[in-house]
Amino acid sequence: MAYDQNNVFAKILREEIPCAKIYEDEFALAFNDINAQAPVHVLVIPKGDYISMADFSANASTELMAGFFRAVGETARILGLESDGYRLIANTGSNAHQEVPHLHFHILSGKKLGPMLCR
Ligand code: 5GP
């Protein structure tokens, strides 16, 4: 499957549509989810054309992979989530109901989230 340049996160990266930015560096952009599922719900996306975790883990450079994961942690730090904790979710492909075909990690927190979602 080819990367879709018109997916909504590609448009956010190109600044064609706005986002509520939390953090940005050369590797990643973090912004609030438009339809928050928890008091804190932030998305972190890599700067690059990667459809999913499957694509990213196979094809991204080591530098980008390291920078992206550092940015996920940095975003959580900026949000003040380290003491009470947070959950990371990266839906990958149809079984996981991935809706946007650009890799994104959800950071969820702000309350006790309950057990893992696997229904
Ligand atoms: P997925 O189901 O692919 O893991 O999650 C996609 C997420 O992107 C959803 O939580 C959805 O609310 C969020 N989303 C979809 N479109 C937009 C948008 O235009 N802006 C922002 N900030 N989030 C979006």
C-alpha cells in the first residue's frame, strides 16, 4: 500500500489544516486529538511518509526512530504526565481499527484509565 499524501495528518504536517500543537522538533509533531477520549489525549506523529508502525519499524532510519520515540517521551514530560502515568496506543492496520494512515501514537492520561482495551 502506498502512502496517501492526502491523509489528514499529512495535511497537518504541511500546515494545510491547523492543530493544537503541544511539541515539535525535527523528528515529530505532537498535538491534541480532535475527539479526545480522555482528559489528556495527544497524538504524536513522525515527520515522514510512514503509514503505520509496521511501515515505520521496517523502513524508517535509526535516527528518525530514535528521535520519534524521544519526542513521544518528551511530549508526555511536557504534559506533566510522568508522576501519575499515561498510556500509549498505536493502532496498526484494520484489526486495530487504524483510521488515519500515517503512524501516530496516542498519549492518553488525566485520569485512571481502567484496564487494557482489547474488546
Ligand atoms: P486511529 O483510529 O487511526 O488510531 O486514530 C485517529 C485519531 O485521529 C482519532 O482519535 C481522531 O479523533 C483523530 N483525528 C482525526 N482527524 C483529526 C484532525 O483533523 N485533527 C486532529 N487533531 N485529530 C484528528
